[in-house]
Amino acid sequence: MSGSDAKERILRLIDDSENTWLKAAFYGDPKVSAILERLFEAWESAGRRGMPIDYATSEELEDLEKAAVKYASMSEAELQMIAYGRMTGSEEGLSLARFIRRLLGLD
């Protein structure tokens, strides 16, 4: 897949989605965050020409695309557990049981 195809797929799967849990899981992913931080720095250095994703290497695009596909294929409940787990400091997200216990105020 070409770089422009990968960019389009990432944008379609993540940025065009109305699912905020999907976006939270994707953008909260530590590897994605690290890549995006570098891309925003490169974009800023280039006078904000184009989009930050335009400054991604082929490897970074591949990593971003894999993450986009991974998160886009997850259920709403899985995305919520991952996003909520990251917000509470658990890098792996929460187990379903812990997620339900937290929602019910039992944990």
C-alpha cells in the first residue's frame, strides 16, 4: 500500500469517525502518541505546511495504519475499557470485570 493510501485509510478510519472512544483509544496509544508528537514538531518546523501526517516516514505510517485498523475493528465496549484504563493509569486498559466494578462504584 502506498503512503498516500495509508494516510487516507488512517484519516478515514480515525479522523472521519464520529466514535469518540475510537479516537480516545487511538490517540491515547503510547506508540501513536510518540509518533504524533514527532510529526507535530516536524510540521511546526516546516511552517505548518500540509498536515502533520505528511511528515511521517513509511515505517511511522505503517505503525499508525496498523493501530488505526486495530482500534477500528474493536467493539465499543473494548474501546471504552482501553480508553478508560489509560485515563486511570492502566496501560493495558481494564479487564471487563474491573471496568464494570468501576462503573458501579465498587472498585
